[in-house]
Amino acid sequence: MQGRVVKIINDFYYVQGNEKNATIECKLKGNLIKDNNFPLVGDVVLVELTGEGQGMISDLSSRENRLVKPAVANVDQVIVVTSVKNPKPNLQLVDRLLVWAYFEGLQGMVCINKRELDYQKAQELAEIYKTSEINTTLISVKENDLDHLPKFFENKTSVLAGQSGVGKSSILNTLNPDLNLEVNPVSRKAGTGKHTTRHCQLLKAGGGFLVDTPGFNKKKLPEIVPEQLELAFPEIKKHSSDCKFNDCSHRKEPDCQVKKLVGTDIPTTRYEHFVKFFEELVDMERSF
């Protein structure tokens, strides 16, 4: 039978087949171990059944893509989850994750949870990313207001990313109550959440698959040259050709059209993060 690896614990691979979504506990056949051909979560594999609910993985299908951290294969998009408050939204992390998604060749979108805590603030956050031409949606798990969310997941494999405590596990539980994932409250003292996901796993929800990853806060920028960064900022890239200098970095150069549009067509926070990331990349380049 053919199936997809949905979870890996130690040397056991849990494969979900098409038949009634049954999960088979599998080990690897010797040929895969010998060739160091180890499956990742998300891989499509061939399973030889050895008993009820048990099998051996004998082959892997070719991958569309492969991410290193999290270690997962065949992903379509990254959904960056943040919250209006509790915890305070970390927009720099949101933008780092969107940059990472772009250079991994994945579609990036933003999901803003807990909008019931401050509707005006929720709209302001959404406007930042809508102005930046990034697919954005507002939800409230507490009010069970996420009926429109499954359309973004349908027939896709999505990585759910973002700071702890923003409601990633709660979103999954609402989309698929059978999951019954552990949810921990945000610490009142620290204003941060605790990681409730303990291993990378592929979960069925919203008509597709979602990758739930433990503590996935990718803070390091991809290894690119600074001049490539604007490709991940469509609102900046769109106006860069109108700058006086072809190699304008949009920081200190005169007659920079991008700087002129900050606060109107280009959200201030996005521009500030662009400059910060650019300078980080310059420092990284110097250290090579």
C-alpha cells in the first residue's frame, strides 16, 4: 500500500494510508537503512503490511521539496500565526518567517488569532500585511470564528509556524476535534506561551495536511546576498525600479522612492524590518 508519513518517533514511522485514514506503525526495510534513505514527515512511501496495523517501508517516492528545520517533505505553504495580544505580537518574527518561506519556494500567509481581544488592533495588523500583498486572514478560536480558514488548507500541506502561545494547537483542535492536542495557557507573568507540540507531525485538518512543529521560531535569515532580500518584500520590490540608483539598498541613498512611500504604500514596520534584515545579511556576508 502507498501512504504518507505523518509522524516519526524514534525508529518508528507512522504512515497514513488512503483506506479509512488508518495509521500503520512501520519500520524501515534494510535496503533503505543501508542506503541512508530515511523518510521524513510528509514523505509518500510504499508499505508492505506485516500484520494488523503494522508494516515495513520498502520505498520512497520522489520529493517535491525538503525542508531542513523543520525536517519535513512535500510542503506547499507556510501559515504564520500571530495574535492580537496575549502574547504580544512579534511582527519581526512574522516577517522573518515570511522571508524564510519565500526563499524556500513556499507560499506564505499570515493568520491573526484572538481578534476578539481588540478588534481595532486586529484590523490594523491585518492591514499591514494586506498592504504588503500577503494573503492575510483574521480569526478567533475562542469565538469559534474560523469557518473561512479551511479554504486556505484544502488539498495543501501547510507548515503552521509562529511564536508559542498564539493558538496553533487550538486552531488544529477546532478544525479537527478528534486531534485533542494539548493546549497550555499563556503565562500571565511572562506574557508568553509554552510549547505544547513535542514532535513534528502531519495532521489532517481543513481538507488538507498541517505540519505542527515543536517550538518552530525560525529566527536566522536564509543564506542569501543582501540584494536578494527585497524579493521577499513585494511592496518594496514593486517600487525599487523607481529609485535613482539601480543598486539602491533603500537605506541611505538619495532619491529613494521606497523611502518616500514608507508610511503610505509601504508599512513602516515592514520597512524597518527590511532594513534590519538587510544589515544582518551584510554582517553575515562580511563574516564569510
